[in-house]
Amino acid sequence: MRIISWFSCGAASAVATKLAIEESDTPVQVVYCEVVEEHPDNMRFLKDCEEWFGQEVLILGNDKYNRSIYEVFEKTRFLKGPSGARCPGELKKKVRYEFQE
């Protein structure tokens, strides 16, 4: 059994991750799905949180699209439809599902 904390570089996921690490008897693996267009301060915050968590955050990404929303748009020729945008599925959900397996 393993516990994965999907860290988003936001305050809520930082606190949830810290609580999971402190409360769990099972080691918690902290994972972040990188999207290159996200705010540059995310990496500074991630490094600060690694220190606070007392462990490293594993950074994953979909290299098929160079971790970029613009490459998803260009390669799939799809921006957004009734079920939402394609980039979260390609850059975050697909990466998470593959890692979880």
C-alpha cells in the first residue's frame, strides 16, 4: 500500500500534504504534475514546501507535449468542448493515472 499526495503548488494541497505526512503511519509520496505555463513562483513555493514537508516532491509531466498547454492545443487541434478543456486531461490526469498504476 502507498499513499500519494497530489501537490498542486497551492495552499490547500500544501496543508493537506503536511497533514497526511504527519498523520499517516504509511510513507506519503508527494507528487506534482508540472505544466510549464503555470506561474513561475510555483517552483519557489514547491521548494519551500519540500523543506516544510521534510521530503522532496516528485515532479512529473507529459513530455509528449513538453508539459505545455500550447503543444496540447497544437498537436490535438482541440481547445475546449462541452466536456471541458483537453489540456488538464493530457497534462495532469493522464500523468496521474499512469503513475498510480
